Amino acid sequence: QNQFGGTIGGPILKNRIWGFGWYEGFRKTLGSTILGLVPTTSQLNGNLSGLPPLYNPYTTQQVGTDSQGNPIFSRQPFTNNQIPANMLNPTSLAVAQLMYPQPNYQGAGVNYLNSQPVETNTDQYGIRIDAAITEKTTLFGRYTQDTGTRILPSSLPKSPTDQNALARQQVLGLTHTFGSTAVLDLRAQFLRTSIALLGYFPSQDFLQS
């Protein structure tokens, strides 16, 4: 974890205008351990032996009707629970091979361990300008921006969730002294915050292939 920043300020125009700015950065990497289940190479190639029976949808046929006259259908299971290569969609197979890593762990009901860390990065900065318009009137303006990114890993290394946040604030203030018993203080503010949750998306090269 690292946190750093700095400030700077001083007169811009003597006795009339002053400026102040600041920046703060934050970087944090936190280890994590996430267990998951991914298909093996043989399973991606259609070999699903050892799993519940898989039926060929192209062998569906009506074998009768029930007592209410509704049709009863039957299908034939794949031999040895093996899907023929000519029935595997090449696009789906390419996406699966892109998304799923090779198993790297042996455990009860799991075969993959993802140790990708949780990453948090934020940057904050701002600037403020103060001006003495007259002896009785002062004006200030301030702009602040806060950006942050957090990467949350999942059971698959290529499908983390990216949390992106952006906040901007602008403030304008005017103060006027009418006398010893009356002061006018005006404030105007605009604030906008956006938060985005992004998942994994294949590269442009993959989409064009």
C-alpha cells in the first residue's frame, strides 16, 4: 500500500489573488485466493465421460403419448458421453478456450485456484482560487476531481470486475460585507459522479478472427 501527494499555494497577484492546489494518490494491492471449477481440455473437446448422461438433441423423436394425449419424446445418449467433433461449434469452442484456463489445483469440487490480487488505485486533485474584488467583496472558485479504479478478481483470471468511479465538483462563492451587521454569502455548486462496472471483453483481434 502506498499513499502520496503534495500541495502548493501562494499569491498570484499581490494582495488580490491567491491560488492553492493539491494532489493525493493511493495505490493498494491485496492478495486473494479464489477457488473455482473450469473444464478440462478433454471436456472442451467434447469428452464428458464421468458426468451425467448427455443426450443428442438431433435424435429426438416421439415415442408415444401420455394419458392426457400429450406427446412423449425420447432421445439417444451420446456414445461414451462423447460429443462428436463435427457437432462442436468452432466459435463457441474458441471463446471457451479463451475464457477458461487450464486446471491448476486439486480439491473437492474445484480444480482451479486464482491468486490474482485485488487492486485499488485512486487519484484526487483540486485547485482553488481566491480573489479580493474590493475591500468588501471576495470571490473564490474551486475545482476538485476524484478518480478511482478497483479490480475485483473472480474464479476466472480473465473475468475480473473493474469498478471505475469519477467524481467532479465545481464550487463558486461570493461574499460581500454591507456593514458591521449585514453580510451576503452566496454559494453555487455542481457535482457529478459516475460509476461503471466492467467485465472482461475479448480483444479486437479475437473478434476479427
